[in-house]
Amino acid sequence: MSVRRLFAAAVAALLGGIGLAAPAAAHASAQPVAASVYDFSLGRLGATTGALLGLAGVVIAWLALARPSGRLGVAHGPLGARTAMVAGLISIALGGLVAATADGGLGTGNGLGGAYVAMLVGLIGTALGGLALARSRRTG
């Protein structure tokens, strides 16, 4: 898979998630009651999981860029780059799903802000993973 195709897939997943979120947000006729600070709803759980997965992808991609031929763990060479790209794409998809199904807007406690963070961090992880994959192919 080329880096251009991967980047195009990441951008399409990000725009698709945002495109799905707009009709879902417009469908809500009345604002639901905001969730409590201590409530951990399904939206918050999904957004947090997506953001943490995207963050793991960013860290793995960063390690793959720093040590392209390292001997320790998964985060080296093409395996680390592919792992980071997959984690980033899953993070984008999970963030888009939460954004599309969130009731209400930002600040209601349904995970919409976290979904946007998950999509952004996933895009960064995917891009860094693609860069690490391109660098590992060039040097290897």
C-alpha cells in the first residue's frame, strides 16, 4: 500500500466522520440534559478509547521514526509503522462513530469533544506512521 493511498484513506475517514456527524447533530430537535461530570457514558468511553488508541499510534510511529532499525519491541521498522497506521485509522473511525452518534453538542458530556480529539490524534498517528513506513522502505 502506497503512502499516498494511505493518506487519502485517512483523509476520507476523517471527512466521512465529520460528514456523518453533521446530520446526526442536526437531527436532534431538543438539547438533551447535560451529563454529570462523574457520569462515564458510552460516548465518553468510545471517545476516550479512540483517543488513547490514537495516542498509542503516535507514540509507536514516533519510536519507529526515531529508531528505524531498533531491536526492542514492536516500534521499529515497517512493523511499527504499520501498527501505528492501523491504530490511527481505527482511532479515526471510532472518533467518527462517536461523533456521528453523539446526542447534543459540545459540553453535553456525550463524548463529542473527545471524538474530535480522537480523529485528530488518529490522523496524526496515521501520517507519522506513513512517514515512518516510507522512511523504512527507503533505508531498508
